[in-house]
Amino acid sequence: MNLMNLDPETRDYLIQQYRLSGDPAMARAVKVADMAGGAVDAYSGLTDDFVRGGQKALMGIAPNKTGAVARMAVNPAFKGALRALPAVGALGGVMGAADVLAGDGSTGKKIRDGTAMTIGGILGAAGGPVGIAAGAGAGKMVSDVGGWLLGEKSAEEIRMEEALAQLRGLV
């Protein structure tokens, strides 16, 4: 039985029965499952346009309406993956901001990261607050990849190289 798909009367009846039977923990579990279901429904509602846009884009490049690309576009697992992308992007934006604020990189790196995150946030603004956070996360990722391609080293890598040089000097 999926507790998140219960109608309100059945859910309330279950909560009452669990309380009467002396199992308040299960009554709380039913309430938590109900709240989680509400959160999932709210998130799904927020991402419906994003998922439909992704499906339309895939159907637009599909050579025919019955091919592999078209079947992938309507696959429930693919729709779930599309639905998860904004949350993953927003999490990346928050983690990128934390790295810029609390990281041990140089001031130049922080300025570069902040600029890239700002540009990404502006480009993602069409997606609302989640789009801004996802764009900022993508901007931070682009900045980090650019630094890696240019051979930039983190403060930790520099410390490790210095320690290795000291060890080699002792031998």
C-alpha cells in the first residue's frame, strides 16, 4: 500500500486506528508520508513545464514519432530524470556558493568563480529561483573546468607539492 496515494478519509482513519492500537509511531509515520507526498506533488508541479519542454525538444529532434528517441522522451524513468535535474542543479549552485565563500582558493579564483556564477544565474533566470541556482551551479562548474584546463592548482595541491619537495630534500 502506498501511503502517499491515500484519500484523506482513509489516511485519517488509519492514523486514528494506529493511535487507538497504541502505536503512535506508526500514526506519525502516516502523517510524515502524507507530508512527503505533498512535497513531492508540489515539486512535480513546479517542474512540469521543464519536463514538457525537454520532451518536446527530444520529440523535435526525433526522426519519426515511433523511434528510439521518441520512446525515450515518453519513458517514465526519463521523465523522472528530467524532473530531478533542477534540484540537482540548485544543489550544485548552493555548493558552489559555499565553495566561493568558505573555500581556500585565491582571491582571483573566487572572483572568477563569482563572475561565472553570476553569468550562469542570469542565463538561468528564465527558470525562476531554481533556474537561477542551477545556472549559478553550471557557471561554477564551467569556471572550475576552465581552471583545470589551464593547469590551475588548488591550495591543497600546492601544499602537497611543497610537502613532497621537502620530503625529497630529506632523502
